[in-house]
Amino acid sequence: MCPSLRIIQDARKRCRATGTFWTWIPLRRTMALAALLWLLGNLPDTMAQGPEVPIPQQSPNRLMAISLSSLPYAAAATFAAIAFLIIFNQKLQREVRERKAAERKLRRAEREKAVLLDSIAENVVYLDTDLRILWANRNARKEPRFRSQSSMGDHCYAIWGGGNGKPCKHCPVPKSLAKGVPQQNHAVRDPDGRRWQIRAYPVKNDNGVTTGIVVISRDVTEMLAKQEEQLQSRKLESVGVLAGGIAHDFNNMLTAIMGYVSLAELQQQPASQTRTYLEKAAEAANRAKQLAIRLLTFSHGGHPLRRQAVVADLLQDAVRSAVDGHPVSIRMTVDPQCRLLWCDTAQIRQAIENVIVNACESMPNGGEVLVEADCTDIEEGVGGVRLPGGYLRISVSDRGAGIPKEIRDKIFDPYFTTKPMGAQKGSGLGLAITHSIVQKHQGYVSVSARPDQGTRVDLFLPLEFAGNQSAAVTSPTEEKQQQTQGGRILVLEDETMVWEVAEMLLSHLGYRVTHATNGEAAVELYERAMADGKPYDTVILDLTIKGGMGGRETLEALKRIDPDVFAFVSSGYSSDPVLTDFRRFGFRGVIPKPYTLEEVKAALAERTKAPTTSRSRGGPAG
């Protein structure tokens, strides 16, 4: 038997026989006291003598009794041991309570951390120094290759690296682990083509040794695509501002050149050599005019002049012009349900032609270009679309060399070309103009290409236009032969070479011309003519006047004098909506610069169809 238990039993027997004093202690402390009592039981026998104090006998159930009737030294030692054990026990109980409370706080903190990290829209992963996953938040666990708990312990590149068995190229995590410093805002492209923004933060122990790393990443593929699209738009916008300013001055010069060439042709015999030279000059000037129109197309001045157009006719015209001189065949299909399109016919024809020309040039040895048109529904946000609904999709496909990956992001850059630069070669404006035209029509362009497998370009154009649908009215071709009635015309123009040629052209057509260089002078001349009873039949107002009142403000002033004033707006460039919606601002027509004699004659033929007002008219010059 254990010596401690023998001491306890002997003490209890002695207490029962003598009726001495009892101290009752719960049995749950028996084992601890037994050790001390065993020590007391080994004291010398001489110390065990002494009087005993009788005490009542208590119930022995789950209790032990210790006789303290022995020597005072033994009693004191026993009481001290009991007191020490009671205090020690209370301290242990307090530590246990504190430990449990700490564990509860830790579990709560773990839950809060998990909820917090799971609520983050980015991937948060904790890795060990071997790049194995120790913990991942909810967003990271949504990855297709992540297999819930079974992926814990896998290498991170097995999940996000395409399963190629090695760390992703340019990944900052190994570098952060090696140097022990954070790495932030690194862009990495994974094997699937997705682009990630990665931040890495090493975790160190008390000795400064790296024991793991926290990696925060997010998929920025869509965001970067939108940023690149916005950057592309800003680049086109800035170049457009420059191009518009150049085109404005260029058109003024072309107006003088084309006007004088038109007048010189009238002075020559049809079969003369000089007339042939003038016709060649007129042809060159007209090509220069088309270049100016291209510049204006993606500038602020190239806003669409919308009208209904037949889709099949648009495609046929573009194909006919684009394939000229190229050894290719065209296969064209048009969905019968997509018959009409509300657009600027000249601009859309130019956009389609540019794409077809590129397709033809990608196959210098010949081949087939497929041109298709069908209808499709597009939701908002796809390709930057702001007007969800029905769209016309015009697709141009070739079997050429395709577009190399390294230049695919540059194909819409203005003046970017892989062809030699020049009037007959590459200008670098083709796809940039196409992109601008489609964008101004609230559409978008999609390009898919693979090296040596061809290219497909899709133009998406809204079938209905939600804006103002009052299209500009142009005179029919046959009206070019119609004789004008003559009369008095007031011309507002601040460029000397332009108003000089305009005066000569109008005089040749039988009009008497008065010129004003600013809006204030034009209003004064008009008011004086009204007072003299010789009002002007027509006014031609340049929309942009340097340092003075332009055509729009001048017309407002003229209408206060004469509500029936018949005015044309003329301009080589402007971002003002007057050109695209001239009737809303009170103008009767547009005479765009540069113009020839026949174009001025055709425009003024509109005046002859207008009803005659009650005020007197001037007769033909004579």
C-alpha cells in the first residue's frame, strides 16, 4: 500500500479511537495532501507524542481526516501544507479560466479574420517558403483549379500557373521570399492570358527569419482592357484635334485651288492640252480633299451626318472601290433582315473600305475575302457598348498572314502602319479612321487574328440611332445642270483667298456678291440693304471667324432683322453641332469646304426651290 494512504488511514483510526480534533478536506485534494502527510509520517517517533484533543466524529463519506493531536510542529506543518495547496489550487483554477477565455478570444479572432478576408474581392493566400498553400480566402478558392481543402498544401503555381509545374514568369513572390521585403503592384500574365496585379508580404518570426508569405492578387484583365481602350480614345482624340485644325486650314487652301481650277477649265477648249493638265490638277486636288475628309473623320469635326442607307448598297460601293487593283475575289453575304442602317453613308463606306483594303493587302498573291452582314443583339458593357439593343455586324475575313501579337495593340494607333509611308502606300490612318467612325456611330470594332491563319474584323453598328435624326439634305446630281436665277449674295469669310475665289465663282453664276470679314460688318451690310429696299437673296456664312462673331451668332442677329433670311453655313472644320443639324439652327443648307463651281451651283439650286417672300428681290446681275 502507498505510504501516503497508510498515513491517512492510521490518522483516521486514531481520531475515531480517541475522539480528537478533526479537519475535513474534500477527497479531490487527497492525492496532493497524501504526499505531504507521507513526509510527516516519517518524522521521528519522539515528535509523535503529545496530548490529543477530542472532537466529534464526522461522516467519512468522500472525506479524509488528519489528526493534528501530535506534536505542535507536525500540526503546524500540516496546516501550512493545506493552506499552500488551497492557494495553489485557486491559482491553477484562475489560470485555467484565463486560458479558456484566451482560447475563446483566439477562436473569435480566427472567425473574424476569416470573415474579413473572405469579404475581400481579391485573392488572399498564405504560403510557406516552398510556395505551398497554407490558407486561402473564399475568392481564391473560387479559382477553377482550386479543389477546396484538397488544394491546401499544393504549390500556388499549380492553381494559378496553368499547371505547368513551375512558378509563373515574372512572379514577384519568389523574389520577395528571397529578399525578405514586400513586392507591390507587379503585373503578371498567366498562361491563360489573364493579367494579375500581385502584392507579396513576407512573414517573419521573432528572429527575423522568413517563415511564410502573404500574397494578395486580383484579376485586372478587364480593367486594363478598359484602360487601354480609354487611352486609345484619348490618343485618337488628341490627334483628332490636331488633324481637325490642319484640315481646316488645308481645306481653305484647297477651296482656292479647286475654285480657280474650275474657273480655268471653263476658259479652255475641251480637247486642249491645257484643259487636260487642269483636269489632272483637279483630280489631285480632289484626292487631297479626300485626305482632308479622312483627317476630319476622327477629329471633332467628323461627326456623322446620318441618314437611312441600304446596307447592301453600302457594302457593294465599298467593295468596288477597295478591290480595285488587287488580285482577290470577294464573297459577300447580307442578311435580308438587315436592310437599312441609320448612318453617315460616306463615313461608313470609308470604314468598310479601309478594312477590305487591309484584307486584300494581306494576300498579295491572291485569295478570297469574305464580307458578311447580319444582325445581332448586344448587351450594355460588351465592347464598351453604351446603347444595348440591335446591331448590324459587318465582318471582313481573310486568309492572310494575320496580325503578330506584338503589334496587335497598335493597329488602331494613328499613323501606325507596317507598310511604307506615302500617298500610294500606307498612311497609317486606315484602321484608326475606321475605329473613330464606328465609335462616333456608338459602335465598336472587334479584331481576332492568328499568325498565318488570317484576320477577322467585326464592325458593330447600332441599327437605330437614338439622337436627332434630321439628316442633312444634299442636292441630287441632276440639279447640277439646273440654271440659277441670280440675285444678291452676302458672303461672310475671313480668309482672303477663300472669299476672292468665292466671289469669282458666284459672279460667274450670275450673282452680285458683297463680302464681309466679320459678323458685325455682315449684320450692318444686311441691315443697310433692307433699309434701302434691296435685301440680299442669300447669305453664305463661314461658321468659324477668328476673333469675331461666327456664322451661328451672325445668323441669330440677322434673324432679328429679317426672320426670312435664307442662309447657308460653310466650313472646312468645326466640332459645332451646326454642321450635322443645320436646320435646327436656322440654316437652309450646307456648303462644305473645299468646293468647286459645280458644287456651289448645286447647293444654291436649293434657293430656287424656296418660296418667294413678300420682300423685294434683286434681279440677276447684269
